[in-house]
Amino acid sequence: MSHENKGFESIIYLPEKKLLLGMCEGNWCEGGKRGRQVGHGKIVVSKLTRDADGCSWDVVDMLDLPGVADFQDYSAMAIHEGKMAILSQEDAALALVDFDVDTLAFGNDDAGVVMHLPRDVHCNIVYCN
């Protein structure tokens, strides 16, 4: 393997829809150089399917993270009252964006706010990986 594992870094289960949202750690859902290309964050949407053979999670959609959350990597997400928080360890930043749980859609691509985790007196990242 040419790079470290870059699988799901955060998951959210939506029980009313029987959907699992899995946010990929790397851009393009990949590791290595391509995984660090900002602007290609993804959330994999999977649906729980049950049949005579058991159950499985089938991918039903891929969501592109909005432009305001153009980070080198992604480490956590949370949803609350029409907002999604997206955290990046590498960038030591948090993006807060509009997110509609019913339609699984983000608001305007550039809408939202980015808040940086505390920096030192020289503006260097203090909290990261």
C-alpha cells in the first residue's frame, strides 16, 4: 500500500430513514497525494437492506461537501437543527454549514462559516494530529 488507510472517519445514522452517512477522511475518499487535494470531500450515503440472506449496507448516494469546507482531511461531523459541523484535524478548523436532513442537501456551496481552532501567538496551528 502506498499510503495510509483513509476510510470513514465519522458516521451518522439516521434511523427514521434507515440511512448511514459515512464521511471519508481523505478527499475523493482516497489517501495519498490525491486524498490531500482540497475541495473533494465526500459523504457516502448507504441504506440498510434486509433480505432472506441477511442485511447489507448498499450505497445509494455520494454527497459532495460544500466549498466552504475545502479541507485537507476530514475527522468528524455532527448534525443539529439544520446545520452540519465538519471538522478537519489537518487544518485545525471547523466548518458550519446548512444541511437539510430530509433531502440530504447542503445549502449554498459557499455559505457557512469556518472557525479555526486556537492558534499560537504567531498564528501557527496548535491543535492538529
